[in-house]
Amino acid sequence: MRRLTFAFCTAASLAVSTPVLAGPVEDFHKLMDDYWATQLKESPLLASRAGVHDYDAQLDEVGVAALDRQAREAADFLKRLNAIPAAALTPADQTNDAILRRSLESAVEANRFGQRMIFYSSNGSLHNYLVDAVTSVSLRTRSDYENYLTRLSLVKSRLDAYGAMSAEAARKGYAQPCVTVTSLPQSISGVVAADPAKSRFYEPFAAARPAAIEAGDWAAMQARARDVIATQINPAYTNLGTAFGRDILPRCLKDISVSGMPQGKEYYAYLVRNYTTTDLTPDQIHDLGLKEVARIRAEMDDVAHKAGFATREAMIADMRTNPKYFAKTPEELLAATALMAKTIDGKMPGLFGKLPRLPYGIKPIPAETAEGNTTAYYQDGSPDAGRAGTYFVNTTHLDQRPLWELPPLTVHEAVPGHHNQISLQQELDLPEWRKYGTFFTAFVEGWGLYSERLGIEMGIYDTPQKNMGRIGYEMWRAARLVVDTGMHSKGWSKERAVAFMKDNTTLTDANIDAEVNRYISTPGQALAYKLGELKIRELRTRAEQELGPKFDLRRFHDAVLGQGAVPLDTLEAQINAWIVSEKARN
């Protein structure tokens, strides 16, 4: 899973005058430039992530007014885009046109729903994202640190606005279901450090003094940082916790289905279309999930019998409880993760012709969000910003983190999954807004799940337990199709969803509970994984059949990743064109 980020800049918000017409291509390029400039201005955190430093002393606005403004400007950009004939553009720009159009239309539609005001969930909340985003910026010069201090001074106002918006949403019936918010108070209070020098916001000043800053100036900056944290940020988080306890959590929803909210059914239909980039209905996805579950279950039965177990249930029970499959300390789990990651690194050239320059590291999920969080996630880096990618691993509840799940987990989150795909995208010859500002879950997570299957060709599932873990992970994503649609479209209870997951997947109880809470609080998102993976596998099969001995797996993978994240219909068109070009190669 790629770490969910908050699109403060959901579209565009800087008013841009309509340019003098110079021709379709020139008009389109001007529009893209204006769009990206607006994205950067509206989201200073995005700008910093992308290595653009013009807004390093600013922080994204939070609130309904900002959301409405961004939607209006998205509509204005869409109007400009509609005035440009796509047929007059180059093939590459026709792709850019289609992707930009989809993004703008989605931004306009999303703003119709009251759920737009919910910026917290069991899987990630704005108050935690702020810590990650603000502290992950690379700082080198005195100016960088001064900008960072200014940005810290803005955190309080953003948290205040976030609390006010969340309270307003809750009063109108837009809140998270009660079963998903039990760990929310800890995720807020956990950010507060009694000693400001121990705060995560202080991390840049806890590092070694940069040579460009004199010792006296450095000490003064450190003192300023401690003061801002102690007098502004810590009280703001404390007040936010109070606001959530007083105004928001008491209004949490008993109904776990998003369909129970105002406009809930329409909102879920929008989420399904948006996340999957398909026109499949929840009923169609539910039925597909049941078929996939049955197919994968038979494969699990076969693996269990070959491993000497009477049933799949007996093998999974042993895998869930046998102490030899679990690390005893967080350090042991991280070491095993690092070994698996480096093993996979060494196999990458056999599957890809192009590899990214940017490295990645491994870190534990921060303590304040680890409880109830998912098993692992990836946070992208940036070569322009000088920041490596990060593979975050949950080191809590070690008796629920089996070592046999590390192979599929690592190929998904690191390489050849998220780190490989996202870092390559940042190096492509694409418009900047597509490198950093475009994210299609079906492609990104579909590629992550497809990468798990590539582990077969890498030979990393070298024990029956590891292979069952891989199949179990595939089952996990197939079961999501059933469970997500079941809860949000067919009236399933959480208990029924948990029972279905436990009966069919290899996940441990803690992971199942965290995952089901995730599907409840971020409806539709989990559908994208399996649908994206099935499309990539379908396209690979098509290429293998049509190209025969001319099929080159490395070239196929380069083609899939060669245009960055795209909707699934765009990907299909691209691979069909690639097959034609491959047939013509000598």
C-alpha cells in the first residue's frame, strides 16, 4: 500500500486568465503549465516534495472554503480543456489530455459530497500526515531551516481549521463509523512530546549542525523550534484531541456503511469509479470477487496438501501460531525485512531494462500511528528534493507479523512494486504534474499486487509457507472485492466481513481487524488492487500470445511503467500499441 496522502490541492485554485489563442498544441501546453503552477501554489507541501522551493515557508490551507475554491478552478481548467480539440494534439498529449480531463472531472464531482470534509480515518489522518509531510523535506541551507521554522508556525492554524471542519462535518452527519476511531485519540496525543526536543517536529534540529550555519545561530534556531513546538504545536494537538473528544467522536456513526450517510450510495458509486478507473458496478465487482476467492482457495488447498497438511485450515493455523514464524523483537523484524529487500534488489535487472536512480530505506511506522495501522506502507521520495523513498514496517504486535509474509509484502511496497514504479515515474519525460501530482490507485496498487506475483519468477517463495503467504496475500486482495462491496453496498456487518476474511485469508486476527476497519473508513480504495492486477496480467497474457517468441518480459515491464500511472483503459491502449510496435521490430 502506498501511504495515503491528503490532496489539499485537489484541483486548481489560482485564477488564470485565458491565454491568447496560439494553436491547439500551444494552448494545451500553456494550460498544463498553468495547472501545475496552480497545484504548486495551492499545495506548498506538494511543491516541497517535488523539489520546488518557492513555497517552502508556506503550508497548505485547510477548510471548506479552500475545497470549494479548488473545485471552482478545476471547473475553469476543464472549460479551457474542452475548448482545445484533442484530435489536433500529438499522441503523447492526447494521453495527457485524457488524464488531465479525468482528474479535473473527478475533482469537480468529489466536491459535491459532504464526505469531502472527512480528513481522518483508521488508515491515515491529516494530523499525522502533517508530521510526516512537514518533517520529510530535505534541509541543507540556512534558508531551508528558516523556512522550516516559518512552516512550523503555521501548523497550529491548520490544525484548528481541521478540527473546526471535522466538527462541522460531524454535525451534518459526515463522520467515521465508531468501530474505526478507537485509536484516533492516541494518534493525536501521541504526537505531543513533553520535551519539545523529543518531538518529531524537532527532528531536523536534532541532527548534526550544518556546516553553513554558525554554532550560535544554530543554537538560536533550535531554541526557536523548541519554543514553537512547546507554545503552539503541542497545545494545538492537545486542543485538537479535546475537540475530537467533545465534538466529533460522540457523533461517530453506528452504521459502518458509507451508504448510510447523506448521499452515501451516490458517493460510494463515485468512489468505485474513481479508485478503479472502470465503469464496473459494486454488484459486478462483488461477483468477480467471489469467483476469484473460489479460484484462489482451490490453489491454497493444493499447496497445503503438497506441504503435508490435511487441510488448508490446518496449514494456516500452524502459520498463524507457530512461534518459529515470528520475530521476537522489532529489530529482528526490521533486519529480516532488510535482508529480504536486498535479496530482491539483486534480482531486479533480470526483470527490467530500466531501474530508478533513487534508493529507498526501511523504517518502523511511527509509534503514534502504529497501533491499529496496516502491516506496512510506502512513502515516496524525490530525487529533486533529495529524499529517498521509505518502506515503513509495523513493528507492534510482533505475534501478528509473521516472517513468511515478508516476501510478498516487500515486493509490493518496495521493489519491484511501489518504490520502483513511483521513482521511475519521477524520472520520465512527462509533464511535471504527472510526475508528482497524479495518482491512479488501480494502476499503482495493481502494479504492487502484480509485483507480488513476480516473486514467483524471482524464486523468493522458496518454502511452502512463503508460497502460501503469497497466495494468501492474493486472496486478501480478492476478498476485499467481496468485503468492501458487501459492507458498503449489500448491508454486511463488520462481524460478517471479519469472518469472511478469517475463513479465506492467511491474515492474523489483528491484521484482519485493522484491514476491515480500513475498508470501512476508506470505502472503495481497496477495490483497486485486484482490478488493476487482473488488467496487467490480462495485458501480459495478450502480449505473450500475440508476440510468441518475440515477447520480452523486460521490455513489457518497461512499457507498462514507461508512461507513469495511468487509468486502466489508457494502459490497455498503450500496451496494444506497444504490441503492434514489437511485432514490427526486427
